[in-house]
Amino acid sequence: MSFTTLYDVQQLLKRFGTFVHLGKRLWDIELMFIEVKRLYKDGLIDKKTFISAQLVLKREHRKEEEKDRSK
């Protein structure tokens, strides 16, 4: 399974009963990093899924940091 958007990663987490909403997008992304890593370590997702999700999360995290810097 490959991911292209943050929404795709959210849907992956929802399949395992994890809903993330902390109120700030950057915090949500950081918590999703932790949750995806936990799913991988627990053997619930394969390496390809893990890497694909992490790439999306890293890209979105970078975008949010750039937005915060430009304010």
C-alpha cells in the first residue's frame, strides 16, 4: 500500500482504531509518526507500508515547519 497524502496515513491509523487530533497540525503529524512506528514495531504493518507512510509524514512535517517559519 502506498500513500500520497496525510489523509491516506490517517485512514491507515483509523483501521487500527487510532484517531489523532491534538488541535495543531504539526503536533498531529508528530503523533502519527509515533503511532505508525508503533504499528511497524508490533508487526501490524509491513516495511513497505511503514516507509511509505513515514515519507508522507516527513513531507507534511517539513511543509508545516516552513509555514511556521514564514509567519
